[in-house]
Amino acid sequence: MKVMLAPMEGVVDHLMRDMLTRVGGFDQCVTEFVRVVDQKLPKKTFYRLCPELHNGGKTPSGVPVRVQLLGQHPQWLAENAQTAIELGSPGVDLNFGCPAKTVNKSKGGAVLLKETQTLYNIVKAVRDAVPEEIPVSAKIRLGFEDKSLAIDNAIAITEAGASELVVHARTKTEGYKPPAYWDWIAKIKQHTTIPIVANGEIWNAEDAQRCQNQSDCTNLMIGRGALAMPNLALSIKEGIEPMPWSELAALLIQYSGYEIFGDKGKYYPNRIKQWCGYLKRQYPEAETLFNDIRRLTNSHDIVDVLARQADI
């Protein structure tokens, strides 16, 4: 079984990837998307979103990180895919699932699920542009407003030469509202010949098992669930319990050091409060933590609160 860490714009950056892969259980990560419009992007853009390229395309704990591209023009995506591979990305991922309004308005992400031929053209152009041994994967939702093209889109991506397909089991319109329609992934799998990865509404090991059963997929991608329970990947694989709150608070302090002294330090107060929003699903203590730090704007004051929570 392979467990992948989902790309989450503005949330799962290289700091979070480092943190979660150190906890363990992940086999692969995908970056936040590199937005491709009408040009070949400079190398600094790739290094900014994927600093792991300086480390052989892996996190410090050795987990491969695949660069993700988002755009609508096949040739520009192909040329930027070449750059990603030249810089050391172990593969290229194509984003056809982002539900953000700003992205969809500029004809990127999930809106392309309305255009089966465009999906084919993009995947084919990227597949032809990079060496045969380099994986080209794609991530889709079940559709934009409905699921009528779900199977056609998956077939097109398969026929265009994709190596792997991640399916988020909801449409763009359904957003992140439960449930996830894992049974639709099984329908897609019946019409494809490439590995399929199931994604959506996996919050614990029990969810993962039900997803695997209903989707007929062994491999999983998790995102929000990993933020709510940082050792979720290990829990899925090894059946271990969620880490205790004191251990998690210590992890938050470690993350704080990354953020405060890294290049995004000024965003730290908002980032840690955002993470509390996910943690509240699994840990009631996170509600107390959030209330204690909600009005704090100084990073070191927040770390002092965390230290008390961790009994440090």
C-alpha cells in the first residue's frame, strides 16, 4: 500500500511536508501547484515551491516530492514539465482538481473537467515531453457540476499516457462536503489500466479501510486528515493510535521553529491558528489552544502557550 500526502494550496508547503514526512508513513508528496499561463517559468519559481529540488527531489526524511503543474495550454505545460524534470523532480503531476474560483476563472484546475479533449491534449503533450521513465500523474475530481464525464475523463487521461491517476471522490460543486463517493472511483477503475489512487474524506484508519473497500483501490492520498492527525499515515498502515496531545504539542513547537526562523515567519501566527482548525476534529485540546492564542500576534508568545500545553 502507498500513502501519498495531498497538495493543499497555502497549507502543505515544504515546511509541512518536512514535518509530516518526519512523523512517518508517507511514500510520496506532491507540491502546491506551479501556475503555468503562457510562458516558460524561471527556475526560481520551481525552487520556491519545491525547495526539495535542492535535495534530489526528496524531503529531508527521504520521501520523494513530485512537482505539480496547473494550467490549460498543453505546450506551455510540457515545456515547464521539462524544467521540473531537469531540476530533479522525480515526476510531474497535473492538477485537474483544484476547486478554487480564481483558478477556475482563469481556466485551470477542476474547470478543465468539462473538456475531456483538453485533458487528453495536456497529458499527451507532457507525456511526450519528458523521458519515458519519468512518471506523469494527474489528479481529478469526479467532475465539475456533475459526474457525467468522470469515466470519459479518466479514459482520456489513461489513453494520453498518464502513469497514475488520483481521484478525489467529489465534484467541484460538491467541494469538501461529506460524503465522498468512493464507489465512483471503483467505476472509474473498471475502465482504466493505470494505477488509481483514492482521495477524499479519509480522517482515520477506519475511513481508509472503508475507502479501500468501496473504491477497490489499495493506494490512498490524504490531506486534511493528515493535518487533523499528523500520524494518520502510520495509523492507516500499522494500526497505531493517534499521537497523544502532549506529543502533538511538542510537534507544533518543532513546526513553530521551522516557520518562525524560515522564510515565511511573518505568516506563522495565522498558519498555526489555521492548523488548530484541523486539529480540533481529532483533539478537543486544540479548541482550548486556539482560544488561548486566537488574539496573539507575536510568534514567541504563541510558542510559550504551546510549551505549557506540551509540559515543556
